[in-house]
Amino acid sequence: MALQNRPFFLHLFARVAILLVFAKAAHSGATYTPSVPFSDGAKQIILYDMLTDTVLFEKNAHQAMTPSSMTKVLLVYMAFAKLKNGQASLQDLVRVSAKARHMQGSRMFLELASDVTLEQLLQGVIVHSGNDASVALAEGLYGSEQAAVAEANRLAQEFGLRQSHFTNVTGWPDSDHVSTAYDILRLGIQTIRDFPQMYRRFYAQKFLTHNKIKQYNRNPLVHRGLGDGLKTGTTEKGGYGLLGSAKKKGRRLVFVINGLSGNAARARAAFSLLNWGFKNFDTVTLFKKGDVVGRVAVEEGVQKQVSVVAPHDIVVAYPRGLKTRVRVRCVEQTLKAPFKKGDAGGLLQITSPSLPLKTVPLVVGQDVKRLSWAGRQWARLYQAIAGLFVVEEAGLSA
């Protein structure tokens, strides 16, 4: 009888052992990383959650790479900026130059010396990834492609894109034309934040017809209803890449993949990456704007402590099912009076399994005036006397 039941008991023992291992890992605070099945040969990957300001996954995100036509997102940003501040209009006409007309690679098929509106050129850049449209747009906005490139590099430095340098507005192959997945991601985020209406208007457009030639958006996301932008890129050196974004139930994910072998591999990786991000991570609001997070000490103030509050809603991402593993810590610091409500007042550190440490600046919740000269002298004397007693007590107990 015992021999017949041995497999059952061995199986039961194995199950108990597995449970004990998981229990020990949970108790010890071991991290959990959801499996990542979507790389599909991509050389560079980064996935970012805009709602929580969190990088959910990255691979070689700061490695130098060829950005290809993803470069055009910066040109479009520059056009959006001029439209917003009134320096340009969508109906402005641009005369197509010989340089623009004879651009090779992906094209909008502009005719030499024809007049095209800025709106049409923007559509040609975004939907067709037109190199001819990109040069014409740069010339229409800045007078020449070289002037547009100079502004692009200045803007890149302003955005903190330290590993990027651009030599053209199209992404045409050039050994000095380089960026990183992280920097290209920043361009996408900046576009969505700064120009939400124009982003929605232009980037989700599925096709465009110009000169009786109908071409479809090369971004696979916009044809499947999952994503709404931004830009593909393809060169022999860079491979197939995509700066993409999608929004689902209030959460927007932005990503960059690059170095893939073809259109099909790029589409598979894009859909897998987005689905993985939406499926494996949830979010929670830890503090609403104005909520008291903690209290910090005050030097030379009419009060000894002051509350520090959340300057905005503080939302954090976490692997699904591990909400109880999210930890928060208010980094204590002493503030010196005087200061006003809303001034900087310490930091909140948030840890979530498998994700980078998140640090959120806090602000003070009220004005605190400085003590008078006599009050400050008395406070210093009090601290000095208290310090003597602390030292004496420490010595006695040693």
C-alpha cells in the first residue's frame, strides 16, 4: 500500500516545497519581473508609461543607433511649435525646390515648382514618411534644410538629448547622424505633451492621396486600432524601427524598438510590447494633489515642523498582483525658514517590484516665518544645552 501511494506523496511534497519557495521569496522582498517575450530580434527597446512616468522595460536604450526616419518626429515637433506660436499657418504655401523634388527613398511624389500647403507637407512627412516632403517642409519653415538641422540640434540639447546629433531632417544615412532609443522616446513624449490636439489630428491618419497616388501610413499600430502614432524608420544600417504610442483606459504607453529584420518583425514586436505593458502592469494613486505626505523639521522657524504635500497626483505602476509590495519613504530633511507654501520640501521615494526607484519632489503645505533675532539666539542656546545633556547621557551609558 505504501509503495503504491509513493508517487502521490512525492507529488504532494514537491507542491509543498514550491509553495514554501514562493512564500520565502515574498517574505524576503524578492523582485518579480514579468517574462518578456516580444524582443523578436530588436537591438534597442524602451517602453515608458506616461501616466506614472515609469520606464517599464528597456534594452540597450542608451546605445548609439541609427534613428532613420524616426528623425522626422523632431521636424514635425518644430513645425507644430511654429503653428502654435503663430509663426506659421497650415494653409501657408511652400514652393517645391529641386532638392526636395529629387530626394530619394520614401516620397510623397511632389512635383517640381508646385505649391503645397504646410498641412499637406505635414501629412506627407507623417503618413508617407516622405523625404521630399521633409525637405520641402524644412525649407518652408526655415529657408533651408541646413538651417532646420541647426535648430533641430539646438532643440535636442534643450530637451537634454545628449547622445543625439542630426545632420539632416529625413534620417538619410550618415555616420554622424545618431541617436538612442531613449532620446527618440523623449521626442515622442514631448510631442504628445506639448501638442496633444495636433498629435491627434495628424499622427493617426491612415492614408493620404497626393497627385492621385494613394499611400498608407507605415505605422502598423494605426491600422489595428491599438495605437495612434508616431513614426516608423527604416535604413540598411539601422534596420526596421518604430517610435509608437497607444492609450488604453487612461494609460498611455510610448515605446521605441529598432534594429528589426523587416516589416512583419517590427509589427509583431510593437503589438507584443504594448500588449505586455498593458497586461502585466497596473497603476495606483498613492496621493492626490495637496495630500499630506509627511512632516519635516524646520530650522529658525516660528514652528518646529511643517507638513509636506503632494504637488500633483502621485501615481505609481506596479506588476499586476503585487500592489502590496509597493513601498514609499519620505526622505527627511531640515528646512530653513522663511519659506512659502509650495516651495520645495523634500522627496518621496517609491519602490515597486522590478521597476526603477521613483523619486517625487514634495512641497511645503504652508508659509513659515523666520524667528526674530532674539528667538534665533534662544533656539541656538537651547540646542547647545540640549546637546550637552545628550553627550553626557551617551557617555554614562557607554
